[in-house]
Amino acid sequence: IRFKALTEGVDTATRVQFIEYAPNHSDPVHQHDEGEVFVVTEGELWVNGARNGPGSIICIPRDTDYAVCSGPDGAGFFRVVVP
């Protein structure tokens, strides 16, 4: 996993990161106390078994269980954390 914080040092409640997953990377089921929006820019990002390709936008409400994995070519996506 590689990530770059894009709003580090900025005084805002919303945080933005760019994340890259290696091919077939998976995260276990988890949840956050903040909402998230993923914007897929490359590869495939599977969220709870649903395939999301480039241009997909995935909204995950806070306190929601979800699992993420990348496809055979990996995935690149923006992660926006919203309070």
C-alpha cells in the first residue's frame, strides 16, 4: 500500500489521500467513525464484492462495515474522509 496525504497541514475537517494498492491486495472487514468517499482512478477496487473501475465513486457512511480489495492490476484511488 502506498498513500500520499494531500491535505496534510491544511486546516480542514475533510482529509484527502491518494492510495495505491498492489495487485490483489485486500483489507479485512472494518469500519470508521467518519464517512468516506473513494474515487477510483485506475485498476479495479472491489468494495463488499462489487467491482468499481476507473471513474467510479464509492460512498461509505460512517460506522458501516466494509471490506476492500484490488483487482489483478492493483488499484489507485482518492480517499476523501468526511466528518
